[in-house]
Amino acid sequence: MDYGSYISILTTHGHTKRDRVISKSKHDTNMLAPDSPAYKQVEIDGVQHNMVIISSTVTNQKIVHSMPGDDFEIGQIMVWSKSHWLITERDADDEITVRGKIELCNRSIQWQNDETKEIVSRWGVVDKPYFSNLSENNVMTLSSREFRIKIPYDEESSLLDIGKRLMLEEINGRPKTYRVTCVDAMTERYDRDNEQTGFLTINVEQDQYDPLTDNQENMICDYEPPHDIEEGAVRIVFEGDPRVRIGGRGKVFKAVVDNEYTDDCTWTLTMDDALAGKVYFDNASRSVSYAGAFCRVRTDGDVSMNGSRVTLTVNTTSSGSDVIEVEVVDS
């Protein structure tokens, strides 16, 4: 064996001893983790992942470790053990695995987009009231409970502002409404790889239910009927605007029929030749065709695509089709 071949073999797993230790740690994790009882299959934004989930005495919080090469972001929702979990922490030291923390979501919160009147729903963590008392006046006694809510920060939740009313619960069949008193969009948002990740924290205090404007069936305050939609027709739904960030994590699009998700779908992306191979379905091995209940549109990191548009089509066997344009943006 000549010296060049010897060096090539020696550096297969890294040029330095440190590199080789890291490579061996990744290899050992991939080999040994699947045999551990803590090795679990989870779902994040519709994509399957394998994680090591470590329990503690605090049953509604867990420590998670990704497998080598996998990743997650603060503010994403993880589905595991028939529950939804909010990712609240992510360790920046991610050379071998990514370590983080998740908290059990205990409430699905609904509200209407003020412009489109679409109903928005997000899983979140509602903390116990940090004080609870009763305010008495000459007419009646009012509850002044307050709660803190943590929900993913995205294009829809970022529109929540002070004064927004939310219906969070029913007690003995009676709806309880709350008004937003504080919105914190800074404390739990972080910059990583030139992107903002994190979650939104809002404070709410109990408000008075108005049967004339609040819709108990949909759990929506100040309800306004959405725009007329053809019954039985499929629609493409998504969070925020129909935009996908260049080089980002991608955007999820789902199909609904009569406000119910449907998996009778075939998704197709069409685009100019200049975009071929650069815009694709992330959950379909970079293909431009995919069959399933949802799709994730993603792009490469080519900033020259900024401002370009692609056409997203969903076809069903019994509910027709729907088409939208998706803009590719750099920020």
C-alpha cells in the first residue's frame, strides 16, 4: 500500500482525531439508538422523524435528541404519543445530535383572520393563571383570571394584537372568552442561519361572552361568516401568504373539502424551465408530483429565483381541483 492510499484510508472518517471522534459518535448513535426504549417516531410539520425522547419527573415536558443529520426548530409543533408538543428550546451545539425541549400543548386556539375571515387554528401551551381573583362592583361580580399562552410564531399568529378576543374554553356548557392584553413577539424568537424561529407569547384576561357576535359552535369571538365556498369542492389551504422562502424549510399546503382535510389528492408543481429542479416537493424526494393529504413546497438556495412564481395544483377523483400561484421570495 502506498502512502497516498494509507492517508486516504486514515482520513475516511475525518482529517483530525476530533473529526473521527465526532464521526464515531454519529455512527454509534445511529446504530444503538433504535434499540433504546426512548427511541420514538414523531411528526413535525407533516414529516416523519425519529427522536430520542427523555422523560423526567415533569411529565408535560421532555428532552429530545434528533438523530445525526436531522434537525428541528423552536416554535414547531411535534406530534407524538397522540398529543401535540411545542418545541420551546434548541441547543446551538448540534455537531452530533440536536438537543431540545418540548412542552405538552393543552389547547387548540381558534380565531379568524381579520381580512380573509378564514378560521385559523393553532396548538399552544396555556399556563395556569398567574393570579386569580374576583372584582366586585355594585352590579355584579366579575372574574379577572389571566393566562399566558405560547403558540408558534408564523404569518397568521403574528397578526394577533392587543384587544383580540379568543374563546378558550367552555365550563358547564357556557363559553369563556378572553381578551389579549399583551403580545410578546421578541423574547422567544431567535435568529439561526439568517432566519427567525421561535414562538409567540401572549397574555389574556377574561372577557365577557357576547352571544350576538361570538360563535360558540366554532369557538370564535366576533365571528363573521367566511366567503361563500362551493360545497363539495376541494380547496388548497395554508398558513399566511402563498410564499416559499428561498433555501428555507419549505411551506406546507393542505387540501380540504367542506372544511375537512382529504387525502384523495394528487399535487403537481409547474414552473418555467429556469426553475426546474430548484423548486420541488420536500416530502416527495425533490419531485414535482406527489400523492397525499398535504405537500411541502421547498426551494434550493438560489437567490436569483427571488420574485419567481410556480403553479401548485391539487386534483381529486371526486371533488374537482384547485390551483394557486406560489411566490418564491428571498426574505
